[in-house]
Amino acid sequence: MANVLELASEIVAAHASTTTMGKDELLQEIVEVYNKLAALQQAEGAPVEGGVEAPATDDGSLKPFVTPISKAFRKDYIQCLICGQKLTTLSRHLKTAHGMTPKEYRAAFNIPKTWTLAAKGYSEKRRQMAIDRGLADNLAKARAARKKKK
């Protein structure tokens, strides 16, 4: 079977021949297609050849895919510092793609606990959705009812 990186580059080249893409979009698509193909190959039990992950530094720690790290934290997405994939939330991706917990990820890249691992735009949408549905009012009513029972 062909190398996963070669397959990913062929797929992206075919897509890029019909769609106009910028340099960043092209690189991002290569990473995403590679990661999907690698995940499929690992699910089949075959070893994955090549790689599109951030290399380790001399001391064995991971080198961030994006520098400075603050550039990975955007309003509409968060970019994984290991593989470069753009996501709205990182926790599930870290567990499934890299076998890491958010705590390990923060330690590996010295990310402060005050920085959320979810895109700000995503958090704001979820908050507004809760307000529109009246979830805060319902919670206050439930707490009042529980307090009344005691």
C-alpha cells in the first residue's frame, strides 16, 4: 500500500486542481487529510508511515506546530499544537488523535489554565443558546424548589 503521506498529497492535489486555495488552506487540508487517512490505517492495524506531527525538540519535549502559541487560540477555532488541525474544541481531539489529556497537553506546551481549550466563538454561541432557551431561569427555579423542599 502506498505511503499515507503520498495518498494525502494526491487527494489534496486533486482537490486543489478544481478549487482555489491559499497557502494556509492547502497546508491545513494536507494535515487534515493525512490525519484522517492515518486514523483509518491505524484502525485497520497497519503501521502508519511518514508523519505530519510537530517534531520533538532536543530535550524530548514537543515542538509546537504554531509559534507563538497564542496564535493557535483564535475566536473561531483552536489549532492543535501537535498536528495543526483547526477545531472548535480540543479535549476530544487530544484524547482520540494523540492519547493525551488536556492537563498533559497544557503541561507539554506551558499553556496557562486560564486559556480555555474551546474556541471563544463556540463558547459564546453555546452561552447565547442557553440564554435563548431560558436555561438560567429554569436552573434558578429548580434550585429554589429544591431549597424549598429542605
